[in-house]
Amino acid sequence: MKKTSIALTAFAILATCLASAYAIPTGKSNESGHYISGTGISHMLNAGIYGGSIEREVEYNNAVRTLESKQTVVYLGLEVTPWATVFVGGGLADHQVGMLESDTSSKLEAGILLNLVDHVILDPTLFEDKLRINAGASWAYTEAEWLAQDVRWQEATAFLTVSIVNDTIGNKFFNPNSVAIYMGPMFNYIQSGEIELREEFGFLAGIELFLTESISLDIGMRHLDTTGFEGGINIDF
């Protein structure tokens, strides 16, 4: 009961940021069979909606400026193995650099998500049950128009997360299947002839609430130059 109360508290704190929250697919799963170290049945298809809001320091037009990017993207994933998913996505993005705003543009994305380790923690401790390791990498393309100039860029992102998963099945005070708290390093790189990213390494952290074995709600944050909040819904079919 105590560990469930702490999980609920962490979820409530992160949920207060939901109004400005957006996310990326993180490839986590509530089934041990979806990990290299496990065995099980693949769902084959998954989908969801996510987005992101984050500020980064960039060099643009011979000056250091703050690039604020917001996005909303729908994605579809295909599990090539139970532990590896490739996905494609598309949606809308708004980019502002300094005081310069741009009209809403499109964003395209593709990547791979990996479920690496699913390990049962034998020694009962707070937040016991499972330790999981996930990884992912994505490529994205988007654009903006500032000072009557079309600025296009490609963006590469990679991350590695460690999750502590607490199963809550059987708890009459908490209906979802489980809660996962995760964190880990991330890398983000922009390729463009007009803008240059000043900071490429950061970290991400958050909480994933598995409403069922196939549906999860993800709320978290990413930090590069500053901290941005994120969230999304993932569904396995």
C-alpha cells in the first residue's frame, strides 16, 4: 500500500504539467514477453498520439537565440520482433526562435524502439517488482519560416531509460495494472544549414501508467538547455 501511495503521489505531481505536455514513443511494454530476456506473444501493431514542448539554445542568423518547438504527432508502429518496434509518424509543429514566430508546419518522423531487459527484483523493497531497460532512436524532418526565409532541418534523437515497475493488480484502491517510473540519458542533434544546436546531451524522466496491458498513459519531462514536459497515449493491438 505504501509503495502504491508513493507512485500515486509521483503521478499527481507530473500530471499537473499535463496542460503543456507532449511526448515521444518510448517503447516500454507491460509484458515481459516484449523484452529480449522474456518470452511471449507479440501484438504486432501499436499506435498512439504524442507531442513535445521544449526550448533549446541555437545559433541562428549570427546570434544565439532560444528555439521553442511544440509538436503534436500521431504514430503507427510495427513490431518486427516482440522486443523491437519500428514506427512512422506525422503531425503538426510550431517553432519560434527568439521573437520570430512561424506558421504551423508539418513534421515527419520515423524510428525504432527497443525493449532490452525485463528483470524481476527478488529482494522486496520499495517499488519492487521489475527493473526494465528500454532504448530508442528516431529521425524527424520539419521546417519554419523566419524573416521570409524557409528554414528546414533534420533532427536525430536517441535515448536509454531504466524503469522501476510496480504492479498494482489486486489493489482495490488503484485499478491500473502497473506504474513505471523511468529516467535516463538522451542525445539530440539538429542538421541544418541555418541553425546550429548548442547542447546535444540531456536526460529524460517520467512516469508511465498502464491502464491495461495494452493501453498506457505516459507523462514526463526532457531536459536539454531547459526542461520541457511531455505526455502521450500508447495502444497495442
